[in-house]
Amino acid sequence: MKEGIIARYGSFLPVTEKTPALTLHEGNTPLIHASHLSEKWGIDLHLKVEGFNPTGSFKDRGMVLAIAKAVEEGSRAVICASTGNTSASAAAFATRMGIRCIVVVPDGHVALGKLSQAVVHGAEVLAVEGNFDQALEIVRQIAEDSDVTLVNSVNPYRIEGQKTAAFEVCDRLGDAPDILAIPVGNAGNISAYWKGFKEYHEQGISSRLPRMCGFEAEGAAAIVRGERVEHPETVATAIRIGNPASWETAVNAAKESGGLIDSVTDEEILEAYRELAGNEGVFCEPASAASVAGLKKHIQKGDIPTGAQVVCVLTGNGLKDPSTAMEAIEIKPKKIPCDKDAVLKAVQGEGERAYEGV
Amino acid sequence: MKEGIIARYGSFLPVTEKTPALTLHEGNTPLIHASHLSEKWGIDLHLKVEGFNPTGSFKDRGMVLAIAKAVEEGSRAVICASTGNTSASAAAFATRMGIRCIVVVPDGHVALGKLSQAVVHGAEVLAVEGNFDQALEIVRQIAEDSDVTLVNSVNPYRIEGQKTAAFEVCDRLGDAPDILAIPVGNAGNISAYWKGFKEYHEQGISSRLPRMCGFEAEGAAAIVRGERVEHPETVATAIRIGNPASWETAVNAAKESGGLIDSVTDEEILEAYRELAGNEGVFCEPASAASVAGLKKHIQKGDIPTGAQVVCVLTGNGLKDPSTAMEAIEIKPKKIPCDKDAVLKAVQGEGERAYEGV
């Protein structure tokens, strides 16, 4: 099998003979059958586990293409304003290509720990004395006025690369599913999946299109509220975005597909997060669990037909955000004497999970 | 392609028709060409990136088989004494099978944060008032006297599952490499790879056998020193083991294959760790980098022929141990005014990594 999305899906991507064969083996992520939840909910649920990507999130699919095209077009440096998955991914692929990655962040507003993944991949960090919007505006201007390439979500190659996840879902299932449920933050990913599903359908590779169901976090639900959220707040940091860049295309994806965009509370997100880890054995970022939380909400509303084939996208690896895991679960080890019989008695007693919840 | 090591390599494993088809899509991990290091060292270097496994380490290969066999044999609970990758993996597969996972740890000697991955997967934690050796002794006794299955490394299915990584290396390269370099802690993994390479060779699937080169951390180098290390110390926590369980088979693997077991310093480990993340774009656990550090040491000694095909095993995901990353790199963001020209000037100046090293 060819490795990486450029080698595998090049005929669907804006690549040329001159595009570098860049890959860190992104894509080809597992589609894991959620056997517990399928049985509980009477549906056929699959999890697209994007945390298996090289830097631990779906961003790698778009970033490999954005960086390869930047190099093809003569750029020797990329720039972004990001403190999370985007900068980690940009730094990994940039260093692989031997070019610079510059990350601009607002000084004093960012926990440096969030940047450790980007920094370990060799990113240069510039802290400007302003806020995040100002940092973003500056990197946009710099990309316009110099040969440094912007790899924030406005870079069109990002969506192109990300759509390959929809191809993989169809390739694996033999067709598109009935429903695709996905977290919505900046709204680029739902737009990318919809693009991918439509392209496969137009080429006759799949016979149908899924209903696209996107879920924002309630405290950052700009699309659901119909207005920009000035101070977005949610435990799901990866979708804590108050003004989604791909707002319109996301709304169109939901409308065209007969789907919806709805919101879920932090409580619902964390319940799904614990359920996925504690029953399915899949540990994702809190934001990822918004897809499963939203699905559950609409199953309870009676919107999802029994037996429906559903794919929930889990956008990032749980190891990305261990502090949320630690806060969401209260570890309560049972203290016992150092004695075989005492331990055996504890083992044979009622099993008790080491934390509250699930 | 079949998913998981039981489905893919069942004919080489002790499975029956009654073995559950358990998988979290472990295995099938990337073999990434290390283009920078290959050029620098004049060899053909590939990285077997085991951090892509479902819980982020190679342990998943052995654990899926250990848990599946436990269920096949009627067990409804597994037990281990572990605070790291083993317990995380055991908990994920156990919860997937709907059975209990009990983790016994020494009370007060373990940072609970280390257990978060196991706990989020529903493990029950028992803290005994003793040390680690006592905890291990207790779980051994309990497994002997009850129907709870021990999944620590003495469980023979662990090595069986782990040998599939050697099959994958041969499948991907078309034959065994010249040299296989691997971190050595408990010494089970080098033993497993060697078993896998020999089985493929005996069956005529590969035409040759690699030299097995294992590397311990200097502060925990029991095999190299020839004696148990009472108080092992190294930054590479995943191989901080003073009395390897598979000591003898590891020594045999090195001897039979014409390889070696050597040690590397923490400094050498961290240098390789930074080099992998900062130049190849691959972020691994510190312990994983021992394989590359050891290879470098022997390249400098002149032991490695020019052009040799080498596979270095990277056993775990860098996201498992972000605190080491943060300590190994000193993040130094450059503070500048919030002004496009100031940022552009910084960008156009000499690129400066945000941390010392590499």
C-alpha cells in the first residue's frame, strides 16, 4: 500500500509532478467498530480515529499537502498563529522538509506547555504583545508581503488534504455511511469531509451521500447561535472557537446533505469522552467526543433511525490533553495492606472503577 | 487489509477458532524512512514507529493477544503491577472485551498522573502498602490462586504478539534488514523481534536474519554490567528497569545474531530524541530514542558498514511523556512588539529555534 495521502489520493488532489513526495504516514487511520455503543443504541457505529495520525490529530492530512505545496512553490518558511494541533502539525512536516516553521502567539496569553509539541519539532516561536486576533492578522499580512507561506486554515490546501478522510471512510465501508457526525470548531473539517464525499459520489465510487451532522460545544456555538461568540468557553479546547473560518461551507454541508449543526454541553462531551475510553477502549481528545455526544443527543430525540450506519469522527488523540483526563476523572486508588489475601479479597469484592463516572 | 495482529498474523500465533476477534487496530505501524539521518550517516535507516499503536506503545501487540487468550480461557479479569505503558494497554483491551482490569501499585511510590491512561480506560487501582517488587509478587500469587489472569511480561502471549512487529518489518522491506536496533528495558521486545525474524526465516518468507542490537540506558544497564541494578535511574522511564525479566533470551538474541547489547547515556538518549523530533519530524518517548542513540554510538565507533539497512524501533509515542519533552527543551519565545514590520524583521532575521539543542 502506498504511504501517505499524497501518494494514495494524488489523483484527487492539486498535486503535480513537482510536488515533493512528503509524508509522515498520515492518514489510513482506523475505522473502529464501536461494539458497545452500537448495541446500546441499536445502530451500526464506527469511529474514525484520527488520533492515529503522526502528530496525533486530523490536521496532518491538510498540513502535509500545505507544506508540500509551499515547498513546490519555492517557499522556505511557513507561518501560523496557533497554539495547538495546527502548529504541532506544521512544525513536524516543515522540519521533515527542512524548511522553517514560525509560530506567532500572543505573549502572556498562552501556556507554553501547549506549544511543546511544535517546539520539539523545531518551530520558532514569536510572542507578540497583542491578542490572538492581532497575531492572526499579522501572519496574514506577512504571508501576503513575503515568500513565507501561511498555513492557517485559510490555506486552501488544508481542506483538500482533509477531504481524504471521507475517501478512506468510503473505501473501508464500501460506500458512504448514512450519517457522518463530526465536531465543529473552525468548521473546516466538516466542509472537507463533505467535499470528499461529494467528489467520490460524482466519480461514481460511492453510490450515496451521508447526512452531515456537526456538533459545536455549547460555550462556543457560533453557528448554532447565529452570531460570533466573543469569549468562547468549553472544556473541548480544540473546538473553542468563536468565529469559525469555514462557517458558510459548514452550514451548506449540513443543508445540502439533509443534516444539521447542533451544540452539546461540556457535560455531554465529557460523558461521551469517558464512555469512549471506558467502554470502547478508545482515548480521544475531549473535543473529539463532541461527535459522539451529539449523536447520543439525537438518538435520544428519536432523530436517528434504528440500524443506521453512522461514522463519528474522533479528531485527536487523548494523549494530547492529559490534564483534562485527569480533571474529568477523579482517581481514587483503594489503599490496602501489602498482603496477598487482602488484595485477593479486594479483587473478589465488587469491581469498582478507580474513578467516578461512566 | 485485515485489521489487527490476530486477524493478520493468526497463523503464526497460538490462536484457535475460539479466540475472540479482539482488536483496537494495533500493529501495521509505519516504517518511516529517516532521510536526514540516513544521509548524515551514510546508511539506509528506517524507523519502526510503534507510538502509532492504539494506546501509544508497542505493548498493544502483546496485550491484545494476552487479553483475547484470557477471555478464551474463561477469565473475566486481568491483573498487573505496572504504572506505565503495560497498564494503559491492558486497561484498553480489557474494557473493549468487557472484562475487569486490576492494576496493583505501591502506595505512595507512584505519581497518580502516570496512571491516568489506565484509569480513563476503566482500570481499578489497588495501592498496596509495599514496594514495587512486593506488588509484583502479590499479583503473581493471585494469578496462580484464582481465575484472574496475570498480564505482566511473564504472560507468554505477550512475546508472541510482539513478534508480529518483526513480520511487519520484513513484509514492508521485502526481507529482514541488516541490523535491528532496539531499546532494552525488561528485554522482552528484543526477544520477541528475534523470535519473529527467526520464524519468518525458517518459513522461507525472509532470506536472512538481522544483527540484533539492543541498548539499555546506562543508569539501568543490568545486562551490560552483568548484574542487577538495585536503584535504576534514567530519563528514559520506560526502560528504567534494573532486573530484566527476559535477560537470558535477550542475551541469546544478541549472541545468535552476531549483534550486541550495549548502553547509552541519558545525554545520548536526549540528543537522539531531539534529533528525531527536530529533523525527522518523529516524536517518540525518550526511551525509544535509545535505539537511535545506540546506533549513532556504533556508527561513530565504525561498527556499522556504510550503506547498511538499519531499522530502529521507536517503542512509544512522545505524547506519553510531555514533561520530559518540556525539560529536555528550553522554550524561549522571542518577544516582539505587535507590529507587522517587527514580526517580519524577526522572520527575515536568522532563523532561531525556540529551544537549545539539536
